[in-house]
Amino acid sequence: MKSENRVPVWLRETEAEGRWTAGAAVLVVIAIHVLLHDTLDIEPYWVMPVLESVLLVGLIVANPVTFTRESRLIRVASLGLIGVISTANAWITIREVGKLVTGKEHDAVRLLATGVGVWVINVLMFSLWYWELDRAGPVARSKARERYPDFLFPQMTEHDVTPPHWRPTFADYLYLGFTNSTAFSPTDVMPLSRWAKILMMLQSSISLVIVALVVARAINVLK
């Protein structure tokens, strides 16, 4: 037991992660695009729900219950679809900011609904990015294939309060995405690799624009 405790958490093989939390995140994004298709104004309105459904089906086909099987094709497709959805979300944010700057947007309810929807999608999409990219993804993490972690969670260093075979799951990356979008900076999870720092910086920037411009403007119009 003592020798095992000397092995870093990220170098220990652990049980495979279940797929339901990540799948639930994709379902929430689909629901937002379906319910807010008028305010998000993406044409054709069905394109984003279809792309997101493809991502969800890919997750289910690759690993129906737990993430134990790897496929380069499925991984590339999943990352590509996350990229497309993230790009669409960034475009919506830029479009709304453009309307504010040119004075074309005066509907506070629509603006607020758009801001909240885009903010939630921003949190979920970046959480999926962190989850998919940290140490090469959930399957690679469970097999402890990567020598160095991309994110340092508190449980990786606080051995006295952490189970021996602890490993981050999607819920931990969701927490990371949420706190980064609200604090606009790292809280207790530290990015170690350069790509992780850049991705967190990008997420904070998008979130800051949404909160400071879109939502703030909507509240101002309501007043």
C-alpha cells in the first residue's frame, strides 16, 4: 500500500468511466438548440441538433456503458463535432456583440435568452474539450498511458483525503468549465500544458464577453 501511494494518481490504472454524464451534457446542448432555435437564429434550425445528435450517437456506439474501447475514427469525429459546435457558439456571441455595437438589438428578452443559452453551451462544450483532451481522453486516463497530466486536480496532491484509485470524471471537468466561466480564471484546478492554458483563456474570454456585454445589455434594456 505504501509503495502504491508513492505512485502519482495519474500513473495508476483505474476503472473505466461511465458515459452517462458526458451524454447528458450533449443532451442539454441539444435541448437548448431546439428550445431556443428562434433566438439563437441558426439556419437551417435543425443543423445543430442533428450534429449534436451525431456526437451523442458516436459516444454511445463507441462505448455503450463505460469508456473501455478506443477508435481513432470515433475520437476524431467527436473532437471535430465538438469543434463545430464550439465554433457555432462563438459565432453567435460575435453576432450578438455586433448587433449591440451597431444598435440593431433592442429586444431584451431575446438578448437575455440568447446570452444565457450561449453561456450554458460555452460551459458544457469546454467541459467536453477538457474531458476529451486531458491525458488523451477517458480511455487513456483509465489505462494511465500518459506520463504527465494536463490538469492538476487537488486530489492528485492531497493523498490523505483522496481514495487511492481516484481519477477525474466528466463531473470534475464540468466543475472546471463552470468555475472558469464564472471566475474568469483557474480556481482549484490548475492547467499545466500550454494547450490547456490557451483553451481556458479562450473560454474565459468568451464567457466575459457574454456576461459583460450581452447579458448586461439585456438587463439594462429591461430597466
